[in-house]
Amino acid sequence: MHGNVFIVGLGLIGGSLALAIKSKHPDATIYGFDVKKSGMEIAHARNVIDEKVESFRQGAELADVIILSTPVLEMEKLVKQLAGFALKEDVLITDTGSTKGRIMELACDLRDEGITLIGGHPMAGSHKAGVESAKAHLFENAYYVLTPLADTPSRKLEELQQWLSGAKAHFLVLDTEEHDYITGVISHFPHIIAASLVNQAKKYSDKNSLISLLAAGGFRDVTRIASSSPIMWKDIVKQNRLNLLDLLEDWMTEMRRIQQVLRDEDELAVNRFFEEAKEYRDSLPVRSKGAIPSYYDLYVDVMDVPGAIAGITSLLAEHEISITNLHIIESREGLLGVLRISFQKDEDRSKAQVLLNHNDYKTYEAA
Ligand SMILES: NC(=O)c1ccc[n+]([C@@H]2O[C@H](COP(=O)([O-])OP(=O)(O)OC[C@H]3O[C@@H](n4cnc5c(N)ncnc54)[C@H](O)[C@@H]3O)[C@@H](O)[C@H]2O)c1
Ligand SMILES: O=C(O)C(=O)C[C@]1(C(=O)O)C=C[C@@H](O)C=C1
């Protein structure tokens, strides 16, 4: 497609979308704007965008498509400004924000001015912020939620999906409230819990320095997202506050239940607690990205000595087994660590496991 795409907020998500759009529509011109001048310079120097603009207004007035990708409270301010600009008559506006309630209220005001805003939320990302981490394939195979107003013409929805098709994501049209409720459960609330686990550990580590030293795979796996941008999350929890207050209430009831069964030394109830969680966690779909990534992991014990990891990767390469990712999830200097190897196919993971076991490595399918 031809046209001018204007991306506001050249961070992880805005940068990744810019790359994905360009890969599918090389004839489009991607304009970008960010309040952080250095981010805009990097985006331009790395060809994430074709052109920089001086102001939000300048980019918005020359755009056929406007994509807002700032933290969500900034987006509110930006959308309010749009009605006062001389926008192109058929301009299409979307956003990437993690909450949809507030922006869709503002979309109603824009509709009254004859301007279409279709809410968007790619359900993939990272704890890493900034254009430096942007990737064209970030959203591949992930769900991409769209929240059009009920009277949005279907040709506008189709046009947006065509513009975003380079993301190679699966579009899912959702009602705004349902979106905020679901993402509250599986994304926003877990971020609160991850941050609270880290804050709790920090409190204890102030008294005992061994705490941070011994923080191993489990703690790191469950708290990775606590490294996400505090500004972004402050905005999200503010906008989804009511759902999160309900979820917190529910969580506290659940914690009090666990507290009681532990007090009662009710082994059966404790077992049921873990069993129910395992059953549901194991049943989550592994093939589609989004909540759970589409790869197969194998865990291998390794000595933390030079060359230990190279030994494993060369062995796999010699047998033409491709891997998608390597990650040391637990490492203690000079001692045993655990390496997580990710494979695209279950078949590759099985072959690798047989091969590594045969070569005296100790492997596991779960950490
Ligand atoms: N990170 C994720 O995993 C993820 C996933 C899906 C959706 N989102 C949503 O996408 C949006 C962007 O998130 P991100 O991860 O790319 O964050 P980011 O911090 O990497 O990027 C945000 C960018 O917006 C810029 N910015 C802030 N205010 C601005 C303004 N008024 N005008 C222009 N630029 C401005 C910042 O300087 C920054 O470069 C957020 O609304 C977030 O909720 C994030
Ligand atoms: O993988 C991560 O680090 C994320 O937190 C990504 C994640 C999430 O799954 O909660 C974060 C915010 C979004 O709006 C969508 C995706």
C-alpha cells in the first residue's frame, strides 16, 4: 500500500510496528515522532522510520494512518489534540495501548467530528523498553486485539488490518470492557504481583544479603516482568483501576484461604491448590504466541566454566538441530547452572534430549 504512516512514540512497540509495516508495504513512508529526541534519532539512523517530524501536529496533518504508541496517559492527551488539527479527510487512527476503556471514550468524541479511531493492542511485548529493542517479528503469531466502535465501517477495519498485516499477528475483535477485564486478569494483575514479589524480596534482602545471591530460576521466571517500564505500568494500572481492585480483593481472599490451610496443616488442601494450578497451566495452548510463546524448552545442567555452553551448541549444530534461543536461568560461579534451550518444534526438542542424554548431560522438560 502507498501512503504516509505516522508513528507517535518510537519505543519498543512503535518501533516494532514501524518495521513490520515497512516489511509489508515498502512503498509507504513511515514518519515518526518522539518527545525523546535521542530515541527519534536512533529510530531514523537505524531505518526504523523514513522521516522525522518536528511536532505531533506536523506528522498528524500529513498522515493517512496515525499510530499512537506512547504510554496510555500520554495517549489521552494526544487524542484530545487531534480534533483541533487539519487532518486528512480519510485519516485512520489507531493505538497500541494496553488498556482500551479510556481511549475508546475519546474515540466516540472523534467520531462526532467524523474521524475514525480503532483501538488496537498487540498481545506481545517485553520488559525491555525503547527503540533499541524493536523487532519486525515481535508480533508474529501473537494475538492483536482490535476494538472498533460499533458503527465503524467494515472497510475501515479491513484497511487497518491490511496496514498491520506485516506484523503477521492474528486479529481478534473484542468489546472494550471485555478487553480490559481479560487483560486485567492475564497481564495487568500479574505485573502487580511480580512487582510485589520483588519488593518483598528486597525488603528481606536488606536484612540478609544471601537473598539476592540465591534468587534462582523460579524467582527469576516469575518476576521477569517486574523489570518493565514503571511509567508504562503506572499508566496502565490507573486506567484499569476498577478491574484491578476487584482482582486484588479476590487474590487476598485466595491468600487468606491458603494461609488458613497452612495453619490447619491441611495437606490435602495444599496439594489441591498446587494440583489445580498445574493442571490449568499445563493446559494453556503452547502453539500460539501471546500469553504463552510458541516454542519448546529443554533445561540442561551445565558447569559454569568457559566453553560449557559452546560444547552443547556445537553438538546440536553437528546433528543439524536448530535452536531458537538460549538462556541461562540459574548460574552460580564455578558451580552448576541451568541452561534453557528453546526449539521451534517438539520433534527437535526430543532429538536434542536423546542426543544430550547420550553425551552425559542431564536434561529436563520442565525447570
Ligand atoms: N511493552 C509491552 O510489552 C507492550 C505490549 C503491548 C502494548 N504496549 C503498549 O504500547 C505502548 C508503548 O509501549 P512501549 O513498550 O513501546 O514503551 P516504550 O517506553 O518503549 O516507548 C514509549 C515511547 O513513547 C515516547 N513518548 C512518551 N510520551 C510521548 C509523547 N507525548 N509524544 C511522543 N512520544 C512520547 C517515549 O519517549 C518512548 O520512546 C504503551 O501504551 C503500552 O501500554 C506495550
Ligand atoms: O512479555 C512481556 O514482558 C509482557 O509483559 C508483555 C505484555 C504481557 O503479556 O503482559 C505486556 C503488556 C501488554 O500490553 C502486552 C503484553
